[in-house]
Amino acid sequence: MKQIAIVILNWNGVQLLEQFLPSIVAYSPEATIYVADNASTDSSIAFVTANYPGVNIIVNKDNYGFAQGYNEALQHVDEEIYALVNSDIEVTENWLQPIIDTFNNETATAIIQPKILDYKNKAYFEYAGAAGGYIDKYGYPYCRGRVFDTVEKDLGQYDDHATIFWASGACFFIRKKIFKELQGFDSSFFAHQEEIDLCWRANNKGHLIKYNYLSKVYHVGGATLQQGNAKKTYLNFRNSLLMLTKNLPQWKLFPVLFCRMILDGIAALQFLLKGKIDHSTAIFKAHLNFYALVSNAYKKRDDFQMKKYYRAESIVYTYYIKGGKVFVK
């Protein structure tokens, strides 16, 4: 049995499979490849079966979203390292060996992210993960190479092997035993920020998360849910509050949540002033649904929460008030 399993979660993505599965098959001899299908109604399964008989197919009973979709599918995967790869990822030659070497040589490393560049503009980092992620005190995520909407050109400034706080779900490597220890993704998230929540829980347990620049992939981004989609706004705001409730140190929980709700209100007002009523409404709905789920989220808290979970005090203040548009090492 091979050491690593590439698992591609798919929902009605036959066109993406046609475009991006060839590079994964061509450049991944070290891995067993799976397509985990979230009850697609298009020809995805027929396409894989006809054209890539060596690719294993896992069929989920419903469209469970990203979080539960992977939780369900990975129950059928035996390899010791999971590579969770979006269906809109193009990989490069020798992308897996640096990851395998890191896992073999660093027993404390639990999760790894490669360098993620923009498929549409390959000289630049990609929004979803860039060169590895962090959060600020209030739970806002940002990356080395991407802060809010400012994305850096790849000039080799992040050609290193850094310890990061979270790895992007666009291309996410994790040891099977750690995924099981953490009980997988939180299925209540459905999609968006579930990987940050899982990484935060991994950090709470003392596991290391690394970025390895020697592994390089290209990501389209927004292929399944566009960046400007109000549903994405809803999921991001709701899930961020759930993540904070689950993982903040007890003494920071209520002060940080209170500040975050004020900041979310300001964001909703800004959307409203820009005429983006659907996004403003999405934030309102996110908060209403959070109130319905907060009690259950609180019950999921670990016995221990790391005290210093953030690198920047407020990335919002740094970016919008001080004009700090790029990551500072």
C-alpha cells in the first residue's frame, strides 16, 4: 500500500475533473488517487470510470459539503497520509516528495501546506492559502502572501519551511492518525474555515503545522463558490464565530466575541453603503444562525486552549488604518 492518498472531493465538477485530474494522475506516482463524489448529478463518475480506471471512486450518499463530505469519504481510505485536494488544483512534477520527506523526517509535524499559486496568474500567490495562514486576535484569517484582497507576487520571499497556524483546505496534507484524533472536520461548518478550525484544534494539542515551498500547486479559486457570492459571506462570518467559540482561551472568549460582533456589524454597514444588500443580509443571517448553534459549539471546546493563538493583534486595523497591505515577517 502506498503511503499517501490524494482525495479529491467532487460535486457536479466534471469539467474541473477533465481539466485538472490529468496533472494529478501524471505527477503523483507515489500516491493512491481517490475521487470522493458528493452525490453529483452530472457525468463526473462516468467520466472518471471511463478515462481513469486506476482512480478509486468513493460515493457519498448526499451533498454533505466540504467538511462532512471529507469526513464520510475518508472512512474508506487506508493510507497513512491524507492529501485533500480541491478539484480545481493543478499540481506540478515532484510535488509530493517534499511533503513525504517532511512527514518522514519530522514526527511532530501533523499538517503541511504547499506553496499555492494562482492558476490564472501564475506569477502570483493564490488567495485561498498562498504561503500559509495565520489569524489575528479577532479570528480574521490572513496569509503569507495575501492579506485581505492584496495578493503578492511570488518573488521567492516565502521560499522557506515555516511553521504556520493554519493550512489551506485547497491543498491540505494531514496524517491519518491526527485527523482521527481530532475527529475530523466539524460537519456543522458545511464549508469554509473548517480547515482553520481543525488546525486550531491541532495547535491546541501541540501538533505542528508546516509550509513547504518545495511543493508547488496552482489553484483556480472560487470554482465551486465564487468569491463575491453572498452564501460564501454567510458561511465565512458564521463559521468564524463558531470557530472562536470553540477555540478561544476561556478568559478571552466573551471579550473577543463582543468585539468581533461589533466589527461584523461595521462590515455589514459597509456592504449596505456599497449597495451590496445581499452580503449585508448574509452577515445578519450568519449571526442569527450562530446564536442557534453557539451552545452546541461551546460544548465542543477542548480541555486546553493555547494562550497565544494569534500573530497580529488586529489585521483589520493594520490593513485598513495603518495601510499595511502585505504580510510582515
